[in-house]
Amino acid sequence: MQNRVISFLFIFIFPTISLYNNIAEDGIKVNITNLRNNKGHVLVSLFMEGNGYPENNNLAIRKASLTIKNNSTWVIFTGVPSGKYAIAILHDENDDLHMNKTALGLPKEGYGFSNNVMGAFGPPSYKRANFIYKANTLIEINIKTRY
């Protein structure tokens, strides 16, 4: 009986722990906070070297659509090469896959950028939002959502 328990631990529990550790050892972890509710999803776009930043999501090297719990969420982008990056997020509360705006062009939904920078009349420049990532390391980027 004791051998069965030990076998169970090695076959089912320990590989899971090892797998989790491998996932968390390298990449860009993006923590998103200050979401006003748990509706919809958070769309995250990772841009390299400024290509497409922040509005052309087709040029983002990685994208994610995240569920929200307790007004926050996170994602880890793994296997990312070394380079300069910037992140743009959108709290897509109505799941229509774009930023809804008022008649004056002001955002109705939450948004944010790496380094928590803001632009004066629109999104911040890539120069202000970028950060350097070195491959095979783990860094955390914290983004506070703005409304």
C-alpha cells in the first residue's frame, strides 16, 4: 500500500510541480490590476522593437485574451527572444475586440501600457513604454488599468 502511494506521488504529483516550475522560469509575466469589474476579457499585445505599437495588433509578436478574476489577471509570454518590447492592454468589457470611445474620442473601456506610462493626447510613445528583455530570464511587468 505504501509503495502505491509513493508511486502515485512520483507519477502524478511531482511531474506537475516540475512542469509548473519550467513554465515560470523564463518569459515576460504581465500582471494587470485595477480592473473595474470582471466583465469581458483583457486583451494583451506584446510588441517587439516598436513594430505596430500600439494599435496594429496584427504586428504584435504575442497576443492573449485573458479572463478576469477579482479585478485582475495575468499572463506569461514564454520563449521570447531578447530585445526591446512594449505592451498595450485593453479591458474589452463588451467583448467586441476593439476600444469603444465616446463621441469626443475618449476611451470608454480600460487600457494600459508597460511602464504605466500615459500619453498626453493618445497613447504614449514606444520610447516611453518600452523595456528590455533578456532571453531565458523571467521579468514581471505590472500594468495598472486606467479608465
